[in-house]
Amino acid sequence: MRITAVTCVKNEGPFLLEWIAFNRLLGVSDFLFYSNDCTDGTDTLLDALAGQGVVHLPNPAEGRNYQMEALKDAAHQPVVRNADWVWIADVDEFLNVHVGDHTIPALIAACGNPQTISVTFQFFANDGVETFEDRPVIEQFTRSHNPDLWCGETAIEVKSLVRKDFPLQYFGAHRPFFKDNKGEKKRPSWTDGSGRGVPHKFLLAANPRRIRKFPSTGAREYATLNHYALRSLDSYLVKNDRGDVNREGRVFDDTYWRERNDRAHEDTSILRHLPALEKALAELKADPVIGRLHDECVRLHREKREELMALPAYAEMHAHLRDLPPYPPGEYELMVELGLAPAVASEMAT
């Protein structure tokens, strides 16, 4: 079975080898990376991996819609067209399969071999980790929100595995789309991460508010998508520099951080892969070129963090995020209202 993972990256150098090695453990055979405007060695490292099932292309986007333009191009690339399954995800997203031998083929079999499987996110918290370390992300971050409830929302986003015979109109970042012009009997078979048929309105993209999510209760029996969107505080600063944060003249919005830094639940199930992952990483880094380029990405990542901390706006952001309570927006405020805030403070001090 040929499984191609497709992703877009910008300045993700220190995290590439872990994501590639992990996905190989799941059965991914090929990778298609699109990069743009990298300054941390990401593109150079990807080029060096070309002989190991990695295809690296410059992002073809002419405007700012980088991901959708890349996915449009990906549909025509041989590494995607020749695949039995396509897995579209980001480098901070790790598919955690709970059945069989914990691989993608085991997940497909458990779900009854549908044409698409949409797996529900679980957002993993920063959990007070300040310093970037060059070791597996899946090992460092093990706490998340209540799996079935995120910031008061029961509908949580998904990412999707797509079989080669899916009647594709176009790939979306979270799910594929098809033209519904052949009637109900011709609609693709599509399950959640528990092998259940996805909600009808999600299938047809008929609910504009939920075209990329549906209620998560009971949706992760066979697989969860672990999303490490925050990682360490150091790396989050670098992530913001990569994006659209304004260094001065604008108040920093901490909503994204607060929503994803909910540590109410512990989930270590993905650590079943850690021994094999560490071995695979060691083998990749043993290659003198790949090892050197990875180390250079790590050096530039740390260097960027120091550069940012010398800027008042980023130093202020760092202090602000470090001191926020580890609860989603609204929850801590409710605790204050109920007179429970001292308990929160004592928890943060432990």
C-alpha cells in the first residue's frame, strides 16, 4: 500500500525528522512537502531527504493562500496520483492509531476500508514548557483538553485520509470535496475515527459553520489526531515571527494560545511509538549530511528565539504567555467569579 503524506511548511526545520520518522512508522511511504520563504534551513534539509521518499517543491502560490494553492497543485503530482491513500496534515499533527498494530492500514481495516476517514483533533497543551529541546515533541507534551470538549465546543476539527478512488473535486486542508451531482447512491463512503459514518451535513459540506468539524464524542475509538500547536514557549515565539504577529503598535491577541493550553486531561497513548521513533530518528541523524543539516536547523531556531527576545514586544509576549493560567478563555474568569482563583494560583505554583 502506497500512502503519501502532503504538507506545507515554513521554518519547521527542527521538527521535520520527527514527523517524517513517525509517519513512516504508521506506514507512510512517500512525502510531498511544499515550502515557502524558509530562513531556518527547512528547504535545504528537505532537499537532502530527496533520496528517501521525500518530494520537495516550492509553494506555487502567487498570493497568500499558500496551503490551498499547494493542495491544488498536489492533486496533479505523480507522488499523489500514484498513491493508494493521501494523508494531508501539518508537521505539528501526529496521527495516533489505537487499533491493531497502530498503523494507517490497521485504521483503514478497522473503519471498513471507506473512501475517506476523517480523524478528530485533540489539542495538546504547552503545559508550562518554556525551553525548546531537540527531542521528540510527542514525548514532551502529554496533556490536553477534555477530549470531547474544547473551549465549550463539542464540534472539533478533523483531518482526513483519502482513498485514490474518492470522487475528488479538490483537496481541502481538513477534508476533501466532491460534486454531489450523482445522487445519494453515488456518494463516497466516509467515516470518522471510530468507523461511523460522518454526519450528513458534514459529508455534503452543507453546514458552512461545520464544513471541517463535527461532534467529537465517540469519534476517536480507532484514532486521534494529536495536535501540538503550541510546543514550547520558545518555539511558539518563533512560530509567531513566521506568521503575522506585529512587533509593535498592536496588542498581541493571546486567544490562540489560551484556547490550546488547556491541560485538564493526560493522554500518553502515543508514547507506544517512542522507542521505535527514537531508533528511527537516530538512524536518520546518523547520515552525515542529514544530521548536520538538522543540527543547523536547530541552531537557527534557537538563534531566532534569542533575536526575538531582544525585541521588547516579543519579550513582553513571552512574559505574558508564561504567566497566563492554564485554562481556556472564560474558564479562569468563571473561577475568579466563583472564588476559586486561589486554587488555580496554587496549582500553577506546583
